[in-house]
Amino acid sequence: MPQFPLFAKSNVNGKGENEIYTFLKAHCCSPIGKFSDRSKLLYNPLHANDIRWNFEKFLINKNGFPYRRFAESVDPLKLAKDIRFLLSKKGGSQ
């Protein structure tokens, strides 16, 4: 048995989506313009900023606000420039 808190699965899109994803998606547009095959989507309603696939990434600033969103295909190492930029900010408006 794990000796750390476990989390439950939650919805990222559609009716009953987790509030954290509602917040993140409200501040960062989808990096992917279209839905691929709508017939395979098992949720509704559909929204333009829905998360399209697993491993989409959200970069959050030190004040807890979404800074940028990345497609699942983006190599995490490609986020380094944006991470360095956010770490260099003194005030925190970004």
C-alpha cells in the first residue's frame, strides 16, 4: 500500500469537469485548433478550449495563474525557455 495521498480520476472536459481544468482552460487557449474525430469523444458539451489529448501541459506562474499551454506533442525540454523566463520575473505580474 502506498504511503502517500492518492488522488481520484477526474474529468478534464464536459459536464462535471474538475474546476482546476475549467480555470486553466479559461486562461489558456487550446494549442490545437480542431477536434480530430468527434465520434470518439465520450463527453459533452464540446468547447473550443477543451483539452484534446493526454499530456497537454500548462505552465503556471508563481502566483498560480496559467502562463502558457502546450500541446501533448511538445517535448517537455522545450518548456525550459518559458520556465527560465518565469523564474526571472521579480514582481510576478507574468
